[in-house]
Amino acid sequence: MALVRIPEQKIILCGEYGVGKSSLFRRFLNNTFVPTSNRASTLGLDHFDKSYTVGDKEIKLQLWDTGGMER
């Protein structure tokens, strides 16, 4: 039996502190929203995986969320 490799794509969000990078990923991954009062800053880097089926093909997304840089 041959192994089928699932294509992987990387998505990296970069930007300034507090602009909503983590919120965008959270909405994309779980369809949830965290109110401003409950948000925590990303320290360093967060990594998430999500698989999708498009037509008859499966695609794996690697999502990288970077911590923002304060000026």
C-alpha cells in the first residue's frame, strides 16, 4: 500500500502588536471570537494545523502566529 502525502501550505501572520493576528487565526480555526477584555498577547510564536478537503483532495494548512513588536 502506497502512502499518499497530503500537500501542506504555510500561512504566517506578521504585524504590529495588538492588530488582531491571533483573533484572525482563532476565527479561522474555531469560528470563535475573544472579547478585548480576555485577550492575551502571543509570546514568541504559536503554531496550529488545520486540514481541509477541497473537491476530492485533502490539504493541510500550517498556521503560524507571530508575536507583535511594540515600538
